Amino acid sequence: MIKILCVGKIKENYLKEMINDYVKRISKYMLVSIVELKDNPIHEKEIASLSAAIKRSDYNIALDLKGEKLNSEEFAKVIEKTLIINSNITFIIGPSEGLNKEILDKCSKVISFSDLTFPHGLFRGILLEQIYRAFKIINNETYHK
Amino acid sequence: MIKILCVGKIKENYLKEMINDYVKRISKYMLVSIVELKDNPIHEKEIASLSAAIKRSDYNIALDLKGEKLNSEEFAKVIEKTLIINSNITFIIGPSEGLNKEILDKCSKVISFSDLTFPHGLFRGILLEQIYRAFKIINNETYHK
């Protein structure tokens, strides 16, 4: 199972639709679950609730500006290889201020999608699209642009 | 004026809404125009029509996987500095196969947002969000996440 651990509600309807669309598309390959924690104006509390929600038994991948940069094929390879050793992959989307050492220490991998900062809702959609793309790549299926 | 030169229609309604939302938001700072060329299954023809649409008098910025990587503050700085010398900035979004030398030679700058490949419609939304974010940064306005 693929789990997305993230913080804060999505306000824009078009982002909700985009996220639902990709969740539906990915579900042909694997179950996806979005665990949305309540956001907290106090950064430390937000980070603490995120940290508490991380399961040590999952293969945890943090998305953070300081992470390793991959292209879509390399990202697909990470998912493909990980699923051999652990069928539960959790992606952790931190706040734009970044994740702390405690969370990063719980993660087996830290990936950066871009040097740019994105709104958290849009980032959730971008991540889901890349996961969907990864399954298309893993299964050798064409994906129009 | 900010111009986005791109290829292919957007199919998903949620992407159309996202694009319209950011066009509207950016228009508080500057006019945005999206010039959408017809896509062509023959890559060379698509590239040729894109190349023909580029105006030499604009400040042309190509978005390409091989470009320079910037963070959001640096991207904002590029827009801010460019607007001093040329009030017409055109962003050129190429096909996922990349742009050719002829087009890149017409551009003053080549920027890469990510090593990942995105669907062209989503990428258009991502670019518009970053342009909006840039105007927020340039004008010293807060932008919630």
C-alpha cells in the first residue's frame, strides 16, 4: 500500500479533483491512502504530530527540499525496488519550512522534487502524478506526455 | 506582459480551472496571455510551429529539463530583473522530448523546474503558480504556503 502522510486541508476544488483523479488512477496498480493531519499554526506541534504518525514498520520516504534529486525513471525504480522489500511505502510531505531531524531520521530516503517551493495542495497532486507515472513506467505502459 | 507559449489542449477540467485561477491571480500584477499551439504527432513539425511563434523582440525563457535550476526566490529575481529591460516575457514550454537548438538559441534563458517529467497541462499550472508566487515575492506580500 502507498500512503501519503501530509498536513492541512485542500481548499481548492480543482486540486481535490486532481488528487482524486490520480488516487483513482493509481488504485489500478496499488491501494493509495491519504492520511491528512490537522495543520497547526505552531510549526513544532505540526512537526510533532507528523512525526508521531510515522510507522517504523513502513518504508518511509520524506519529500524535502534538501533531498536527493531523481528523474521520473529513477523515482519509478525506487518504488519498484522498495516494493520487493516492503509492501507499505509512506511518503511524508512536510511543511514548506522543511522537516526536522527527528522525522528525517525515521525515513529511509529523502527525495527532492524541485528547488522550487509549491503550495502543499499542489505538491500533493504532483506527488500522486509521479507515483502514477512510476507505475506506468514499472509496468512498461505508455503514458501520453 | 507575460506570455506562455505552449503546445496542446488541456483535457482535464480541473487543470483548466487551476490554470484560469492562476491567470486571474497573476492579472492583478500583470497581463498574462496563453498562446496554445495545436499539437502535432510529428515532433519536428510541432517544434517548427513553436519556433515560428517565438518573437525575437520578447525576452524568451525556455523551460527545459537541461536548463538552470532555480529556487522560487531566484525565479522571482529573474522576472523582476527582466521586467526592467523588457516588459514582454515569454515562457516557452516544450514537449517532454525537449526543445531543439534552434529554439534554445532564440531564448535568453533556459530554466529547469525539476528533473521529473510532468504532463504538459500540469506543467502549465505549475509554471503559472510559480509566476504568481514570483509576483508575491517581488511585491513583498505574504503567500500562505
